[in-house]
Amino acid sequence: MVSSIQAIRGMNDILPNETPLWQFVEKVLADVLQSACYQEIRLPIVEKTELFKRSVGESTDIVEKEMYTFDDRNGDSLSLRPEGTACSVRAGIEHGLFHNQIQRLWYTGPFFRHERPQKGRYRQFYQCGVEAFGLTGPDIDAELILLSARILDKLGLKSHVILELNSLGSAESRKKYDQALVDFLSARQDQLDEDCKRRLITNPLRILDSKNPAIQALLQDAPQLSDYLDTESEEHFVALQTLLKAANISFRINPKLVRGLDYYSKTVFEWVTESLGAQGAVCSGGRYDGLVEQLGGKPTPACGFAIGMERIVLLLQQFNLHTTTVQPDVYFMSDQLAAFERALVLSDQLRNAFPDLKILLHSGGGSLKNQFKKADKSGASIALIIGEEELAQGKISLKLLRETAPQVNFLEKELISHIEHYVTRL
């Protein structure tokens, strides 16, 4: 017996009973972002490895341990994209989108990281990214945060998440803080776990978001990032908070909120939940003013966020929100091949006349009695029938499946007008 092939661990199928929920999330995202005049950009899944080494940072966990990297036939090192911001910056530089222009962009799709799969964290995962280029002030930070809040509200999740804010300051002030943090922790190396000892050399700021309770206790006496902010970053952060308060957006300052990617500066934010265990961040973002220049473009301020689609879907399922299912409005049945031929043509006419009407055309034969059972099980409200008698008379029968009412017959040419009467009640 031939053995079956299983999906790769951490790369999951999204089954038909789940896709309506994903489609709901995708529609909310598209509707909200397009209403704010953000334009969709579609990016390749494979990029040159150098793009992520130069943007994400060679010392990050993503580049060191998590990227799916391979050499192609030409010997070029390529990687499956682990995140989308660097890709959008590469595209903007390549196609001249940033020169004396303001760009508001968004994208969705799969991303890839080779890490230990767990609830809310997968090796192939889906994100919606939103990026704004060419604006320096806290106004665009506030707009992006309000957009993320609107998305969460439209999804029904606003009451289940909390907004956290922090500022990482400029590259210069962050460098000074990094040194202060290294000095503090180097004197306490015997209290660090192995992961933090490695980060002390490669990426000290990441130690702040360690999940180890002992490390968090140690950090209580560590230097505070807020004490090292430059004046411009501090004023930017204060102005952002003023804008959010004016918009009635509640938030809390988290001085240990950092990003796992090297390119962030000034504002960082996260929408977090306590309902998904360790994977509490459902939306993360911030400023990355130096990234365009870092990747070969002219200096261009930028800000953005990404929403984790799996975590959004998990929350919707957990709270039984928007549990949509696809079921037909009309079940069209027939009693022989000639009758099916008429049903095939007429169902197409119905779809043209009523694009939003969901019509299931029965295929595979079987008695009308069995077809009625399937129609009832499908959840359809209306059954249309072409049996032997209807076929001979050029008629159709209509039966309401969820109401007590007599079955009616009418001529085929009257189909549209009859269905129009019932569509308004669906």
C-alpha cells in the first residue's frame, strides 16, 4: 500500500469550513484600507536573501535561524519572504514610487519562518501589511493606529485587545541606551539565560521582551529606554499620545515594548490580547525612517503595521464571532438528462440576474425524493424543480423549504420575476 503524504509541519491547509471566516477578515481589511485611500501592492514570495540581511538585520533570530534560504540554479541566494516591509521598500525603490511622493500601500499574503510551530505561530503564516512612505510627523503614526483600531472594531475584536505604545528613539539615542543596557546586564551575566547571553552580544534590546520571568524581574532595575530618548523623539511621542487621546483611542505605555527587527525607530505599537496565551500580539507596527536609505533609496520617512491573520481568525473562533458558513439560497434539481440541460441553462440565467444569489445546481442524478433530502440538508430556502411533467410543459416548480406554503408552478419565461419576489425575503 502506498503511504499518504502529509503537509509540512507548521504549514497548514485552510479547509472549506474555515475559508468563509478568512474571507470575512480579508473583506474587512480591504474595505477599511481602501476607504482610507491605501492602495494594494502585490509582492513576490521569493526575494534575494541580501534584502533581509540588510533590512531585518543579520543578528536577528529571523536571519540567523528562521529564514527558508536556498541557492537557485544561477547560484544566487534566495529566501522565502519572512516579512513584508522590506519587500515593499525594495519594490518602491525599484519602481520609483518614493521620489517626491507620498505612498500609502497595503498587501496580504503568506510569509515563511522556520520556527517551532505552536498555537498562533506557524512556519507558513498570513499577514496583512500596511505601509505609509514620505511623512515624518506623528500624524501618520496616529492615522495608522486609528486604521488598525477601525479594522479590529469592524471585526468585532476591539473589546478583546489593548493598545501598547513605546518609543525607541533615534538611532543615536538607541545606541546610547544599548550600551547602558549592555553595561547593566554584563555585570549580571550569571543571572542571564543562554538566549539572553547571546542577545547581549547580537541584539541587546530584544532582551527587554524576554518571556523568562526571572529576566523580567532582573530588568526591573535596568536603565529605562525613555530616559535616553532624544528631544525630537520625545516630542514626537508626546504629540502622538495627544492625537490618540483626541481620537478616544485608549492605550498604555509599555517601556519594554521593542521590535524583533533592526530597522524600527521612534514609535512602536502593538495590539495585544490575553486570550491567545504566549502569542498575544495580533497587530504590530511602528516607524522605520532609515530603512529606505539603508536599502539604497533616498532618505524617506516611513511607518506601518502588520496584522497576523491566523491570530485574528483564532480570536474570532474563540469568541464565536462571525462564524459564517456558505450555504445556498436556491437548490435547483432535475429528474433526467434533458431536464438537467434546462436547469443548467436556467441557473445560469438566474446568476446573471441575481449576482448575489447563491444557487446550488444538483449534479449526479438520483430521484427527486433524494434530491429534496439533500436540498433540505443544504440549508437552502428555495427548491426549484424540473421533473418529467415540468419538462413536458415548459414549466418550473418552486417549493419553499423553510416555510409552510404550497408548491407553485410557472412557465420558464416567468422564472426571473418569480424569483425576484422571493429574493427580497432572503
